Amino acid sequence: MKTSIRWYVVFTLVAGFPLVSPAQSEPGVNGWIDRQIDFILDQQNVGKNGQGSDKQRESPSTDPGSTSLVDQSSATDFFSVAANVIPVTPGLSQFVSTTGSTTTTNGPAGSTTATASLFALLAALNKVSPTDPKFYAEHVSPRRFSFTIGTAASSQATDNTDTPATVYGAKVLLINSRELYTKRNLARLKEAQDANANAAKASAVLKLQIKELIFSALNPGSVDPGGRPSDPNSFASFISDHLATDASFQATLNDLSAETRRRIQTLIENSISAFSQERAVLQEKYDEIRKAQQLSISYTADIRDAKGNNDHRVELIFDYGLSPRINWTVNASGDYTDHKSAPDFKGGRFATSFKGSLTQPDSAWGKCPITLTFGGEGKWQTNHKPQYTFQAELTIPLVPGVDLPLVYRYANRIAQFDQTDSQARMGLSVDISRLAHSFK
Amino acid sequence: MSVIRTPAVENPGVIKVAPAKGQYLHFTVNAGGAIPIFTFASSAKGILYEAGDFPGHPKAKYEWEHLKNPSDIQQLEELELRLAFLTNATYTYTVEFHDGTGNATVVLQIDYAGAPTDRAPESFTVVIVA
């Protein structure tokens, strides 16, 4: 480890070029120092982590056209819209299956829902940005509540009408260990702040030491016996002319002796612990908050016209981060279908999913990670055989705030029909606040 | 690091200030997120401010001055603002030079956007002149 760090520092000192785009760091010598530190920390194999997968941006699972088989415990903090742009008709089996047991039953048309948190509504009413830190801090409880409204597809076969249903939904987070303003998470953030402070102090000292070292090496007659610049004005001019920009610093770097490079290398290595600690603490605290458990209860209703069936679902939803990149969700619900021309259906449902992030986010307000989700659902209703469904979903971020979920779903039977079914679905989810932020 | 750093006024690397003539620096950090985490540190005096030191934290705007108070004055000082993005996604850092006659000039203004485990250092050297 030590050898590879030394090799890199010596190599970049000799070659004199940065290995990371300077556009994303400070210019000149400061940015170069930051990159040496980052490289050493990378070598220490302190991994970075992805952005979370617990926020549901898709339609609720009660929507027959939804791309979501399993509901997440928390909705968006702000406002999001989900559209299922490719209807669930016809079944994918029409195209790929050769077995006689599959079906091509026509499903309902596409649907659209919009979800907003009570927090977002309050921010709008108060004409305050939902990202305002003070407003965010003062409205912890409203982030526990979210509401959904929209339309859901209907089919004559299962819903007794072709007229789309109106979707009403509400969700309350009962346990939210990922909320920042809990005592435990505030203590974690204090640790992050302390690590940030120690790194800032070490960085300020290190950068001035290296600037003075380079100045004294190239201007030995302009330093005092302690090696510090004897004329502050000369030092200021030296920084402006030789250290402040990437181009000027490259030339300066090439003029340094091997001994000066060795001393720079030693300075960086000797101060690395504060930066290592900062990176480790940020990663650790992020993981601890991301993996914390959440439990919510939700109610969703698909209300149809006078002759259509109405669907109601009360659901407990549990989320837990198995690892920094994998989120595990469990749903347990009671379902009730109010039939207008037949006995009502009552039943229960259990579903679970594992959602993994395949990529890292490019920034907090940038595109979300590509995610792959595997989920399964079992439904048991009166007067029906059990229905089991499996789903695989790949969600691709198109631009910040806009995601494209692609879904393959297989069911052993469809609602009232004793036939298997497989379908491909495609949706579109839009996180309005994230999208708006990208246009700023 | 995946911080997106967008300078409106690039870091000059060094700033000359004459406190004896009433000159000083004014700092502003604008935050866009739940809980800003940052530190303003000096090579000479260590940690000067943390986000939590400011009344009303967390908030959208943090402001402070440096070199207006004679006790701040330290020749050849490196000043670093170090931002963490764990619970705050975007920052704007602005440094104004006040010339002692009521005029202010923006000498550094940079936007940052980062992912939760990112951090962004920004520093320059202050040289005290007569």
C-alpha cells in the first residue's frame, strides 16, 4: 500500500499532470494537493456508496397498471408523478410464450398518479422552497404523511367496467429511523461535522506548508531562517504567477528538485489521517442512516363508476437496508373488493422485494442510480385460488428527476381466470423537485 | 469525488488585504438541503467556524467576516472552507473583498453540487499588506 502511494505521488510529481479532471476541484496547487489526498484515500479502499432506493416514485401497487409490485415505505419528500406509459395489454406471452397455459388477456389501459408529501404542500402554501434548511428542520412530522391521487386502468373482465378508476391514497410513516432530526441521527451528523472540521484544519495547514516549501525551494534567497517567505508581497506574487492556475502550477511542478518532491510527499503522507477519518466517517454515517428501518401504513382505493368494482387496500410496509446498495421491502396488506354484481372479495396479500443500485449517483441532485429489483407477491382472496406473481424491474434514469422503469411480470393466474400470464410494462416517473432543480 | 464545482468567479489563490485601511473579507455560504455541514478553518488559528456555530442553524444562508476584528489578523494565513454533502446537496460559496471605503468586490463565487459521501475543500492564502 505504502509503496503504491509513494509511486503515485512520485509519478505525478515527475510527470506533472493531474489524473482527475481539474474542472471538478480547486485550481492550481490546492486542487493538485486535494487529488493526491484523494488518490491515497482511494488506495486505502474506503468505498463510496450509492443513493438510496427506498423512495417510491411509481404508482401504488393497487393500480393494475403500475410498474410497482411492492410498495416502498416512504414516498417522495416533495412531489412526484408516475405514468405507466405502456398499458398492460397485450400480455408479453403473446410474443414469447409457446406454452398452451399462458394467456393474452387484454388488461387495462395506462394510468397516471401524482404523489405529494404534506411537507411539500405546506412549503407551497407558505411559498417556501422545500429545500430550505430551516423549513425542512421545522417540519419533520409533515414528511411522515403523503397523499396520492390519479387514475388507474380498468378492464371489463376484472373490474366490471372499462372506465378508469380514480385512485386515492394516503401513507403515514410510523417508524422513520432515516429521519435526520432524530436524536440518534443528529449525533451521527455531529460526528460527521467533527471529522469535517479536523480535515479542514489539517488541509489549511498542509496547503500553506506545501506552498511555502515550493516557494523556498525556488526562491532560497527570499525566505527567513525558518524557511518562511521573508517578503509577503513576493510570496503573494509567486502564488498568483506560479501556483494559482493549473497551467502555471504544471510548469512550477516540473522545476522542483527530487528532494523537494520527496518533502512534499512526506508532508502529504504525514497528514493523511485526518482526511482518511473524514472520508470513513462520512461513509459510515451515510450507510447507518440509509440502512435504518422504516415502517409505514398506507390506504389505497381504486374507486370506479356505478357499475364498476371498487378496490381497497390497507397495507403495512417495512423497509430495511440490507447493505448500502440493497434495500429490502416487505408488504402485508388486507384487500377488499366491493363488487357491484357479485359477492365481495376479501383477502390478504404478502409481497417482498430486493432493490439493488447498480450504479452510483452522479450527484445528489443528479440522475438516480440504475436499479434492479426482484419482487414476489402472494394474494389470497375468498372464492379464488391463490395468486402468485414474480416481477423483475430495471429502472433507468433518463435525466435528473426522470426515470424509466422496465418491468417483466409473471403470474400463475390472473384475478378471476385460471390462466398464467406474463407481461412487459414500461412506466415513466417524474420527481418534479429534482427535475426542476436540474434546470436551475 | 463526484462534486460538480461551477465557478462564477474563480478562486484567485491569494488575496491581499490591508486591515489597517479598513479592508476585510466577507464570506457567505448559501445552502440547499436539510442540514449543511461545513467548516471554515485557518492554518494559523485552526477551526474558526462550523455550521452549527451560527444562530438559527440549519438555515439557508450563513455569513461572517474575517480581518475586520484586529484579533483575526495573521500574516500568511491559509483559509479553507470545507463542505460536506451528507445532508445538504448544494452550496454556493461567495467571498467579497471590502476595500474600506464602502466598496465590495466579489473575489470568489463557486457553486457546488455533491452526493452524500462527497466533500469539497476550497482554500486561498491571505497576505496582509500595509
